[in-house]
Amino acid sequence: MDLSIIIVSWRVKDKLQANLEALFKSVQGPSFEVLVVDNNSADGTIDMLRQNFPQVRLIANSENFGFAKANNQAIKQAQGDFILLLNPDMQVFEDTLKNLLVWLKANPQAWVTSGRLVDEQGQIVNHVRRFPRLSDQLAIVLKLPHLFPNILNKYLRIDFNYDKPAKVDSIRGSFFAIRRQALEKVGLLDERFFVWFEEVDYCRRVYEAGGQVWYTPEVVCLDYVGQSFKLWSRRETQKIMRQSQLKYFAKWHSAWSVVWLALGWCLIWPVVYLADIFGVKSRAKT
């Protein structure tokens, strides 16, 4: 088995169906298996999978376990030499899987890889990031980019050239290819992260173990960006982000960094609460 494709789904039945249809039409590709973990969608996803995609290996959870834990459930069962974590609101092109496998085999230094993600208009989804620092994360918490639009340019890698392959700090978890050897050395995703920061944490662990994370433009995939997140209120998304962000900094940074971030959240939380009351929609994951 060349590739194990793992999809964690929550209440995006239609996007998941389109995703799977594109995968199984992708004739120019490696031998692969698909494992879908449904986090208790309760929207007909299970029936759709059983009726239309009997070849999918289904794990049906009785509750929403989040991204990291659900992916780990499937990783433990995966048989492929490479593991691709693929969001349900993604859609491969005919040559996506073939190009991914070719690139992975030719670049053994890449323990984790992502490709060129594009939106429905064909525009690049900017997803390469530097590892988080206290200054940029505090700016995000306090909503400072609304006042100073360029304050996150360094963190967001505004200058990154998406036309060339490059070693990077971290990549978006929506298209996240891991080679089997990396899993053996780095292990599974950290289940303390419900969602957000789990892929950043994994990339950092890769570097700590002596590996590398790479971006390549030779692999292209359509990304509808954050469909499940649109179902949550702003207050819910901010609460989960706060928890994950603080856990990440407690793991990788000083205690003072956690204190400063916690204070920042205390200052901004009334604004988040009021925004939720007045119906401000949550933003997609960035």
C-alpha cells in the first residue's frame, strides 16, 4: 500500500462526498486506502458513506473527539508507506496523488509535506507559517492586525514564494503528508489539542527529531477552507483557539509567555462575547 488517506469529518456531508468522489476518480495515482473518521456528525454522513463508498474504512465516533485524536484513531489502522491527512472540504485533482507520491519518494528528507493549495477561483491559499512567537500570537489575541495590517507579515510569510519548493517551519493541516518513518520517530499527533496548533506542534516535533517539513508546488489540491468552522459561533472558535494556543505555549515556551497570552485573552474576551451576541460569524481556520 503506497498511501493511506485519512479524513476526519464533522457535519460537512456534501463536501465529504465530493472529496471522496474526486479521490476515487483519481486514476493517475498510487495504490491507496481511504479511512474516514466521523466525529458524530449526525447529518446523514454515516448513511452516505455506507451507501456510496463501501470501500472506505469507516470509524464512527459517538462524540466529537476533535482533529488530533480522531486522526490518531485512523493512523493506528493505516497500512500505507505514507499517510495523508486530508480535510473533508478538500478536493484532489486527477494527478494530485500521483504527483504527491513521486515527490515524496524523490525527497526522503521531507518527513512532512504539503502542496500548493488553491481556492475555487484558483488563487493560492497562503498556508506556510513561521513557528509562533509570543509577539505575533499576542497580536492575534488582541486583534491588532485590524489596526496594524502588516504586523503579522513575518509570521504569515507574506514574502514566501509559492512557486518554488522549500523547507519551511509549518504548513496547514488540511493537506498534511507524513512518511511512515517519521511516525515511527515522532509518534502520533498530540491529543491535548482538540483542533488548532496540532499540526504546528507536530512540525516542531519533526525538527526536534532531526527531520524536515517541506512545501512543494508540484502537488496541487483544491481547498474550500474551514467549512466545519463556519458552523461554530465566534465565541466557540475563540475558546478552542485560546485553549490550544495556551497548551502550545505551555509546551514549547516559557511560563511567562503563557501568562502574557492568558492576560491578553482576559482583556479581549468581553469583545469576543459581544461579537457573538451581535451575530459576528467565526472566521475560517488560518
